[in-house]
Amino acid sequence: MVDVKMKKNLLNELKNFGIEFLENQDMSFYSSIKAGGRADLIMFPKNEAELVSIVNLTKTCLCGCRCYVIGGGTNTFFKEERIFAPVISFKKFDASILKISDISKKIEAGSETVLRAGAGVSTSKILNYAIKHNFGGCEFFYGIPGTVGGAVRMNAGSKESVIENIVEAIDIITYDGIKSKIAKKDLKFSYRSIEIDGIEGNYFITAAYLKLYKTSESKVTENIQIFKKRKSGQPLGEFSLGCIFKNPDGISAGKLIEEIGFKGFSAGGARVSEKHANFIINEGGAKPSDIMFLIKNIEEKALISRGIKLNTEIKII
Ligand SMILES: Cc1cc2nc3c(=O)[nH]c(=O)nc-3n(C[C@H](O)[C@H](O)[C@H](O)COP(=O)(O)OP(=O)(O)OC[C@H]3O[C@@H](n4cnc5c(N)ncnc54)[C@H](O)[C@@H]3O)c2cc1C
């Protein structure tokens, strides 16, 4: 955001609307790898009304300058030293969970329930809710950090299940400030991605409707064990972004990275995890350039030595 006058106008309007914002923020606080440049402006809408105001204000005050959106920042890396475009964070956004419907009135084993989860709610909170109320279907959230908005955008999950399998509909706000509810049939999920029929360009996810089924506490706990076991092979206690690369056809990215010799390889404070080579961890003081150095070198070596083009799963800004 270069124009000082335009920025001043926007900040005044944000104050008038009572919308929280911060200037000159260190984005390492907003990304789970704890490294990143500084953002000129980050805004924290709490609900749809504030989000629509932000959309309208950026349109009028900044001539529609593009914004970056983040949920929990567990898959987003701010590589640039300075981020000029405004960032919209869902950190303080609606984190409610509401039970919308029971397909049958009497909730018995096997009957289905739809939850409406505000985009700011964490997947771990939804999993805890499901455990408490004996609902099955979202056990795969175990060990996947971040918000439900981010999870829908990334079609988060694993080979056992992805969020696509339980999403019934989503609420969105477009960059024109228009609210819509999009039914499952119009959501085109793919590997760590989603497209919406009839919507071009960016949009904000404000809620997700998730279909779960009634089961027993012991069954939910038993199902979670599968994911606990899978997650024991990942460096969960470390600062990371989860898997850096998407799996290319025919081989897991982790195995490929290991085979081309990068397991344990480090640059500055960043290291390719010894536990899972598709994770880069910040051992302390990693600079964005250290992380980018590892990403670029892995990409180059995979292409040169194996002819495989790796694509990042993480969003790099
Ligand atoms: C230790 C660890 C383990 C992980 N394991 C897994 C795993 O097993 N499976 C898996 O799939 N992922 C995994 N991840 C990655 C990450 O947790 C998921 O992708 C998660 O769903 C991202 O959610 P987030 O809110 O943090 O998204 P962010 O990183 O904040 O954003 C991701 C993308 O979603 C967009 N976005 C976020 N919120 C919204 C919104 N409300 N509206 C529109 N767009 C939005 C952002 O613009 C960005 O493009 C892991 C990450 C870590 C750190």
C-alpha cells in the first residue's frame, strides 16, 4: 500500500466502523512456521458485516487493491520482506458451532447431523465438539491445525478422508461484497484445492456446513487412533507448515525428497525434517530466505535428477 493518503483514509474508515486492525506487523506471529516478513496492514473482521465493510472500504479507499486472506496461517508463508497489500485475518472471525439439523428428530446411532461452523473456528474445536457429542465423520481433523475456512479452501485431510466428504454447503462473501450460500453440488473439490461453479476470482468463506453422524464415544476414539498413528510420523511439536509439496503422481513427496538426499539438510535456522522429509521446520531464527533456499533447491534437484516437477501445497506470499 504505497499511497499514504489512501492508506490514511482507509485507517480512518476502519476506526469509524470499529474494525480492528494493526499496522507494521511481523507476519511470523501469523504463520505456524514462525518466520515471515512484515505486513503494512492486517485487519481482523469479527463477523460478516465487518467483512463486507472491509471489502467495500478497500474498494473505495484503495481502488480495489487485492488483499491476502489468512485463517490460522498453518499453510501460509510470507516470504516477502515487506507485504504491501492488506492482509485480512480470520483469527477473530466467528468461531461458533451450531447444530443446524438432525435428519431424524431422535438422535440415534447412524443418524446424521449438520453443524454450521463459523470460518474462524479451529478444526480442533470442531473435533472436540464431535468427541463430546459422539459425532463421527471428522476424526481426520486430528493433527490438522488451522481454521475450518482454511480447511475448506485447502480441501484439508489425508488419504483416509478429506473435508470434501463432510461439507454440505458453505457461506461465502465475494470480492463484490455479495453473500451467498453454495451447495455441495457447486463445489468442485480437488487435491488441496476447491473451485466454485459460477464464481470467478476470490471470495471469503464465512461458514461451512458439515455433515456428521451419531456414533458412540468408543467408536470416535477408535477412529482417531488411525490418525494419531499416521501423525506420529510427522514432526508435530515443531514450527512448520505441514507438507510443503503436493505428492506428485506415483510417489510421495516425502519419499522423493528423502531419496534425492535432502532429509536433515539445513539452511540457516531451517531444516528438512528428519522425521518427515516433506516438512521444513524452523529450528529457531529461520529467515524466510532460508526456507525459500530449501524449497528452491529441493525443486531443482527433483527436476534435474528425477525429472519430477514438484508443486508446493503451501501458499507462498
Ligand atoms: C503440523 C501441521 C500438520 C498439518 N497436517 C495436515 C494434514 O494432515 N492435511 C492437510 O490437508 N493439511 C495439513 N496441514 C496444513 C494446514 O493445517 C491445512 O491446510 C489447514 O487446513 C489450513 O488452515 P488455515 O486456517 O491455517 O489456513 P491458512 O494457512 O491461513 O490459509 C490457507 C489458504 O486458505 C485461504 N483461506 C484461509 N481462510 C480462508 C477463508 N475464510 N476464506 C477464503 N480463503 C481462506 C488462504 O487465503 C490460503 O490460500 C498441516 C499443517 C501443520 C502446521
